[in-house]
Amino acid sequence: MAEILAIDQGTTSSRAILFDENLRPIAVGQQEFQQHYPKSGWVEHDPEEIWESTMRSCRTALAGRTALPAAIGITNQRETVIVWERDTGRAICNAIVWQDRRTAEDCAALKRQGVETTVTEKTGLLLDPYFSASKLSWILKNVEGARGRAAAGELLFGTVDCYLIWRLTGGARHVTDITNACRTMLLNIDTGDWDNDLLDRFGIPRQMLPEILECADEFGTTDPSVFGREVPIRGVAGDQHAAVIGQACFRPGMLKSTYGTGCFAMFNTGETRCASHNRLLTTIAYRIGGKTHYALEGSIFVAGAVVQWLRDGLGIIGHAADTETLAKTADMEQQLYIVPAFTGLGAPYWDADCRGAIYGLTRNSGPEEFARAALQSVAFQTRDLLQAMQADMSASDDIVLRVDGGMTASDWTMQTLADQLGVPVDRPVITETTALGAAYLAGLQSDMLGSPEEFAGKWLLERRFQPEMDCEQRDRLYGGWKDAVARTLTQSC
């Protein structure tokens, strides 16, 4: 029986999910790892912890199996930057995480020079610390000897997928896929290759960069020391792109949103690259069989992380699931707004400097109101994205949103989302769609699975949430959110 191992390396934990030949999950391993916050707005990971947690997760998922999987697929947190030594594999510093804002002033300086227009034309992205280029440039400037060693070919750069492949293959392969490459702010999404002008602009030697492959491709085989024998790696996509695939959003006009640490919505625009006039990103959704599909993307930096903050920062809940119970009992006479700009605000605001704020506090505000406001903030931010997409694409009102990620387990949150958006929200049977997408890519490249159209035909709906809130109440609540965001942005000026 052929099985596929999907490695899902995320922002707060690493997971490995073993799928059978019908893409049903049959075993799971998961390991959290430490988050490092050396300064305000800085977020780092230890690359060794990323690697070790990934291996522990794989061992757990494979425990008791009589045979190794036929192939491996990888999906990962995007934009996070790792630089390591070509000879030893040792990282020269901690990974700088996608949430990190230390290069905000560097990006602002480039904007003042008029560079953002060129960046957007070439990459589809905005000039923001969120993406990899300024983080990599910072490492080369601030880690002693890094620039000279990079120029001499001694150092390699990669996003997390690239780093894992390098470690899994024993240093034999320095490769990435097109979806991770397009998030570095160094890839020309029209040519599909690294852009020399942008490399020069950020001071990055080309020899540091990996080879770019399609999403379903031959990424190498694991070194026998890893699993006991070689296993081919045949599918790779950044987490949000893998979710597009796992949700079978292959047709133009289809929309998915993933709710993990952050929230990321993608609107498939087909083989046509569409520019946004509402500060969304134009990105490569995937490349399969030589065909590139594009998408509009809206990125929210804090979604599930606001629940984690309630648990770890404030200590008002013991488990993430507690938020739903508390939210249901919140005082209807109070309306708190949490603007969770812990590391700035993403689309459509793109303000790297603003920080979180809470509005509407009263003497009676308690854990229940905080929980409801935290979950509502995710719905409000998603509405920000949907409205921007509808404006860009002149999208009709018959949009259906497919959702996935950990937060979708909460019925209350999903109903709140449908109510605020005013569109149906579809939750699939398999909500771990990032891992599912990676597994499908590996199976497709291995000739174990059928075409994308065949895969789409097997997508299964678990529950549809229909909007129940009247338009007046929906708009009143959203108006309060927009006012709260405006106040927060003003304070950052």
C-alpha cells in the first residue's frame, strides 16, 4: 500500500501527516518549538529546532509502520529566512521569521527612493519587511563576515522548504519551488527566475540562491541516514499555496482562506496575472505541468496568534477551544474591538509600525468580552480582504469562501465569519489542507494520483455556514472595526 508523508513546517509547530493512497490521513506527529523575541517587533526561530521538531514529528507519524512512504511532500511557513554554511550546514544566525519587522525603516527608505513601483511590477508584492529580501539583506549587513562569505560562495540562503530539503538530502540539493521563491521579493513572476536588478538593489549574491522548480517536481531523495533508506521528495509549496491546492481551488474565481497563526486569503485568477488597485498582492498560486496560475492574496499577520496571546500573554484561557465557550457568554451590551497589530497590520493597510490596541473597554469587560473580540477581529480582517478582492476583480456576490486551518474547528467562529462577510463559508472534511496539498503534489509527481480536475472532484464538504446576521447589524459592527483601525493607524504616525 503506497503512502505519502506530508511535512507541514509551520510558524509555531512542525507536523508530519501520513496519508494513504486515497489521501486519507492515517497518522500524525506534531511538535511545538520555541519562539524568540529578542526585541520589540523582532521574531526569530532556531533553525536547529525547526529541523529537530520536524524530524521528531516524522518519526511519530511513521512509528509502527512496516514500510516507508513512497514519496514526501513539503509545505512550510513562507518568507522566513535562513542562511547557512555550504560546507557544514550550520546556520550563521537564527532564522528571521515572516512576522519580523526589524527592516521596516530599510523598506521605508527604499520607498522614499521610489523603489516600490519597480518591486511591484517585477514581483507583484509591496515593499514590506514581511518578505524575505530585506531580511536577507539585514543578515548580510549585520552578521560579522556574512557579506564577504556570501560573495565567496560559502553561504547559502533558503526559505524553510529549501533548508529542510538541504538537510533531508544530506546537502545534495539546494532547491526551492516557485511558490516559495515568489515570496522572497527577489523573483520576477513573469520570467519565473531570480531578478538581477532586485538582487543588486538588496545587495544579495546570486550564488546564494537555490534552483527553482515546479510544485510537483523532483526535489531530490532523502539521505539514507534520515529514514534508513532513500525516499523521493516530489512535492513542495508554501503553506498558503498548498492550501489552494488542498482546497481544490483550481478554477479562476475560487477563493480560500487559511486560519493559522495568521490568515491568508487567495483568489485564483487563472493564468492571467492581475494587478491589485487595493493593496493586495499578486502572487503565483502554483505551477503544475508547465502552467503557472496566479492569485490575488490578502495577508493578515495575526489570526490564531490572537488566541495564543489570550492564553500565553494574558493567561485568561487555558486552551484555544476555551475562546468559543467564553465568546458565547459575552455581554451583548458591550462591544470590544481588539486590533491585533502585534507586528503591524498587513493587507490592505500595510503599516509595519502600528501596534495592537483595544477599544471599548468598560469596568465590566472581562475574559468573555476579550474572547469574543479576539475571534471577531479575525472576521473583520477577513472582510477587509474580501472587499478589496471584490473591488479588484469586480467579483460577484455569489462568492463562496472555502476555509481551513486550526481556527475552523470552532463553529461559533465560522458562523461569525459568514455573518460578517455575508457569503457562505464552506468547511471541508479534511481541514488540514496545507498538508493535503503537499501530499497531492507528491502523489501527482509519483503517478500515484490523478489530474487536478480529478482531485477536485473528490473534495468533500463537511459543513456550510450561511450568513444569518442582517445587513444593518453587520455593517454597524464593521463600522466600529474600521473606526478602531483608523485610530490605531493614526497613533502609529
